[in-house]
Amino acid sequence: MTKTDLIIIGSGPGGYRAAEYAARKGLQVTIIEAHDAGGTCLNSGCIPTKTLCKHAEVADTIRDAATYGIHLSSTDFSIDMPAIIDRKQAIIDRLRQGVEQIMAMPGITYLKGKAHFSGNKTIVVDDQEITADNILIATGSTAKQLPIEGIDLPGVLTSTELLDLPRIPQRLCVIGAGVIGMEFASIYRSLGSEVCVVEYLKECLPALDSDIAKRLRKQLEQRGIDFSFQSAVSRIEKNEGLLRLHYEKKGKAAFIDADIILMATGRKPNIEGLHLPSTDIRHSPAGISTDENLQTNVPGVYAIGDVNGRQMLAHTAIFQGFRAVNHILGTPDRIRLDLIPAAIFTHPEAGSVGLSEDQCKEAATPYRCHKGYYRSNGKAHAGNATEGMIKLLTDEQGTLLGCHLYGEHAAFIAQEVAVLMNLGATLDRLGDIVHTHPTLSEILQDMALRP
């Protein structure tokens, strides 16, 4: 049996960054990966999706060329989807090589294979047994599937399969109006598909401030995306060469025909195959239970990222990994895992950090809501991006509690607020910070300077 300082299961962003961090701190690390280095984020999540987002943005810009005084000889341009898929794959391959180079650095042993527990501190990979005082589980998540008839029909895809589809569907039906569903709906509408979104809840993006979510959804509707809320999918069937999705809305039966149906109903922690029942590690279908240091109930065993079910974001996994390694080393840190910024790369974008107005109301937290609009900003007008709104939440003393917004570069603006919140900044302090002119972030400063 081989012994090392730290075993990491999974080489997604949380796993490989934790491995690199731990090795630089002097630990001997063995990291195990059953599939491709880089995990879901690199191979079938963040990176390929955002690559398609860029292609969609270019298509929209070409359509709007006349707005900028650029007149094309023909507005009937073509989109080469196989070429887009090839570029997407080339980016993945290039970045995967980078991850593999990190896994080859001194102090890291990289093993390919399926890992499972045979005890609290023993991992089996193929026929090899490895033990360590510290184990970090970073196995990520997999797509959820609705238990409905027709889910296995050809053309009913998860986001992973849709990312490799070499054609643009004429009609795309998206089941689920969460982040994944909304991003793909936006992408394929820009690429030319007719898009409809079917959602069980009353509104899209439940984690986002409800006011911002509603305004963003209306923008997507103006772009031609249809939404059906409070709709429960019952079955999918073949119908004259198309897929017919049946659903019930407020007691009435309805259906939608589509070439492709995207199942975007969330993700679930990837714990199957780990043989957790052979350990004392507490877990449930919602994920592996951890404390504030990402340690499970078994001392020395940690779980980071999607597999603990806390917040399924790549950057969350990375910083949870840093926290776990710091706890192993006995090194204090100032990482604020309660302040995780998030972005939704629709067109227009949405971003958030901290509390929403809905959460303040639910918790009966005294707060003040400050609003700013893109239409008042010069850079927004110059960039033909005047549709957008920012909500800043503060307590009664002006300390920043949260920011939710939609509009161009929303992710960058949310990141600025995240920095300020980590420093305990107030609205007055924000108002004293010089902002470059002209930029969209001036909207924040203008909000702070208003009485």
C-alpha cells in the first residue's frame, strides 16, 4: 500500500488547483482522475459554454452592424457550426494540456483511473491501494434527469451532448430556466434557433434577485425567446420526425414540438461509485456534509465543490479547496466563502454577490435598496448597451450587503462589489473611490453619491 500526505479525487478546478496549492506548500499529493483533466468546467461546462457565448455575441454584433454605421453587402450571413465546435474543442485541448502540465509538477502524482473508498482513509484505484492522513473529495456533479417517459429518445440532450451538436437546431426546447438553461437559450437564439423554455417555477433564475430576474427575462423575450412558467413536463414522444414535449400548465394540457430538447434541470453531486457506505462519511443525495473548513465528520476527509452541494460554481470549488488545504496545514486565511460572486452569461449578462432584496425581506434584515440604470451612463450609450439595472443593498449604516444586476459586463461589476464587501466597505467609501471615465462601473459610484 502506498502512503502520501494528501489524496485528491477529481481534477476539476477545485481538485487541480488544490493539488497545485498543496504541493507548493510542501505536501506530497496524489490526484486521481477517472476522465479528462480539468473536470466538467473545462471539458463540458464553463469554458466550452462561454466559448459558444462569444460566438453568439459575434453573431449579434454582425446583425447590429448598421447601428454602428457599418453596412454589410448582405444581412444573410451563414454560421458554420462545425467550425464553431472545432474551435471550442481546440480551446479545451489547449487548456487541458495546461492542467496536465500542472499535474506533472514536483510533489504531485497524477493517476488515471476510477477511485473508491475501501475505508475512511484508504482509496483504491484499479488494483492499487493508497492511503493518506488527508483525503479531499472533488468529484463534482452530473446532470439531473427528470424521471419522465421519453427521456432516452434521440435528440433529448443534456448540456454535455448539446455542446458537441454539429448543427443549429431550427427549434430548441429547453426544460429548466436556471443558469444552464438560460445561457443555452440565449446562445442558440443568437445562433438562429427558435427557442422556448419550459419551467416548473413561476420565474427564471430563482437564486437571482426576483426583480432583476424578471427584467432579464423580459429582455430575452424581446429577443424572441418564449417562456412557459408553472409548467410540469409529463412526457416526450416522437411526432412526425420531431420531438413533442407534453406538459401541464395550471391544470391545462399543452405541448411543444422541437428538433432538440435540452434537459437543463440542474445538477446532482457525483457520489456514485465512491463506495461511501464503506466509510463513516455522512452524505445524502444532496451531497457530502461538511463544516466551515470543508471537513466531513471524519477528521482529515474533506469534500469541496459541487460534491458537497453547497454552491455549484467552479470558483467556489477552487476557494473551498484552498480553505481545506489551509486547514490541513493549520494556516489561517481570510477567504470569505459567504461572499461568492456569480455570473450568468446570457445576453445581456447578469451578476450577483451577497444578499438579494428578497433575502433581506425574508430574513427581516433592515436594509436600503439603491438602484442605478445603464441608460444614465455614457459608456453604455457608446456601446449600444443601455438596457441594464443595478441594485445595491446596504444596511442602515451604509455597509454593503449585496449587489444584483443585469446588463453588459454585469460579471465585472459584481466582482467590484465583491471586493468592496470583502473589505467591509460602505456606500460612502464607494463614493470616494475614483472610477475611470467612461466605464460602466461609474454607475456604481453615481449610485453612492446620490442622497
